[in-house]
Amino acid sequence: MEVARRMQDEGVRAIIVASAGSDLIAGVITDLDLLRAVIDGHTEAMASDIMTLEPPPSVSAGERLGSAVERLRDSGADLLVVTDGNPARPVGVLSYGDIAAHLARG
Amino acid sequence: MSPLAAGNATNRPVRDVMRAGVVLCDADMSVREVARAMRDRSVRTVLAIDLSSELIGLIDERAVAGGWDDPDGRTAAAIMDPDPMIASPDEPVASVAQRMLDAGATNVLVAHPPPTEESGVWSEWKERGMPLGTLSVADIVGRLDELAAAVRAAPPRSTSPVQRAAPWIALAGLVLAIVLVVALILAYANGTHHLTNRPGL
């Protein structure tokens, strides 16, 4: 449940799980994944046990926000991984909260 | 997990865990104003109401993001969910947690159940009175230390045994955790990355 504590400490609702020693994204853990793990009794589970194995959809850092929002909504995911460079490396995350915060700034 | 904390929390009611109070906005408010209300009040949900046309609905960050293409033209009424999940303050956290999982809901409104059967959402709200607060998955996950036993007691899936991870899985998890910490530190040090939502809830 280190992941749950981290999530709370950082104020985030999803955490990216990276493979050791690389930029490869192994998967994502959302707060709903954590809740499911606890309900199923897996309080001692490791990140690798409860994460969604599929890497989240990604968006290039130079892409328009509009297409990123569309992709986020169409994918049904909670967040997009933002990539940059060639080859593309993950540099950040874009969540619904980030988009709402952006609208508030406008 | 502290055995003490886990042992005495088997039936915590929602009222003990919810975030008390709701932020209200007028249903005519623009999406941008709703986003600002969320930011300024440090909340992830806002309740939109319109007394004259008897509208009421819950707006979360996802709904706000849905109005990104016209944040000054679209209104709260256009993006709100008029039929949000509602929990009674006396409902056990375990039961609500299971309902949220089943529905994929990340936020519920906490309100007294209507005293009488009424048709129509608005008349139901008139019967209930205003919501007492909200409960999010994050609120539950953030207090898992004390709530894990209560949440695990969810009726439909309570038969699952606690699984002990094999040592090699534990090792793999440890490596993953270390990588995660390093990644986060790098991200913060760099400053250009945005790995978090705003903290401060």
C-alpha cells in the first residue's frame, strides 16, 4: 500500500509504473485500481500485481491541446502520457485535472 | 497496515470519511468559471443548481475538461451529470466503495435518503435537503491505513483471501518502487514535467 500513500502524498489520482532501468512504461495504477485491490483483499499486493498492464495512450508534447483532450476522452483512460523527442520519451502526464486547471487559467 | 487501525474500522459510515460540504455554482455559470471555482476552492467536484428551472447536477474534472472547446460559451448545466451516484451518510464505506467500483464512479454525493417516494430528481432533492458532502475514491484510498478492513468487508467480494506476494514479486515491486521514486524526483527537479495534479485537497 506504499502506492496508496504515495498517491495521497502527491495529491495525484494515478501513478505511472516504469520498468526498472529504462524509460519504458510498464503500466498505470489509478485510485480505482487501488480500491479494487483492497476490496479483493490484496493489501499486500505489489504495484506489478494491480496495475493496468497496457501502457496508457500517449500524446506528443507538441500536439494541440484539443486533439489531446479528444484522445483522452475517446480512449476512456484517466490520463495521457506526454512524450517528446525522437525516439519518443515520456516527459509527463496529462489528466482531466490538468485540463480543468488550464481552463481556469484562461 | 497497523492491526489496530485495521481492526476497529470494520463498519465505518460514509459520514466519517466524506469531505463535508459541497461547493455550489449556478447552472448558468460558464465552464471556465466552474474550473476557477474548483481551483479557488480546492475541490474536484462542484454542484450546479438552478432554483428557477429546478436543475441540479454534479460536475467533476472530467466534465469540465469536456467543455474545453468552448469554456466561455458552454454552461455548467450543459456539462453536469444530473443523476450522480448518491450515498447515505449512514451507509458503510465498504458498500459505497463496491458501488463506485461497479459503476466506475470516482465521486459520489452524500445526502440523506428522501423520506418519501417521489418522482423526479428535483422533488427528491427537495425532500432530501441539500447534500452533506462528497466522497471520492481518492478520499477512501487516502485513508486506506485505517479503512482497509472496512473496505474489504464489501459484501459481494468479501470471500477473497488476503494474498501474500511471493518473494520474487516483492523484489520486483521494490525495484519498481525505486524506479518510480527516481522518476518522480527527476521530474520535479527538471521542472518542465507535470506529473501531478494540484495537491492540497
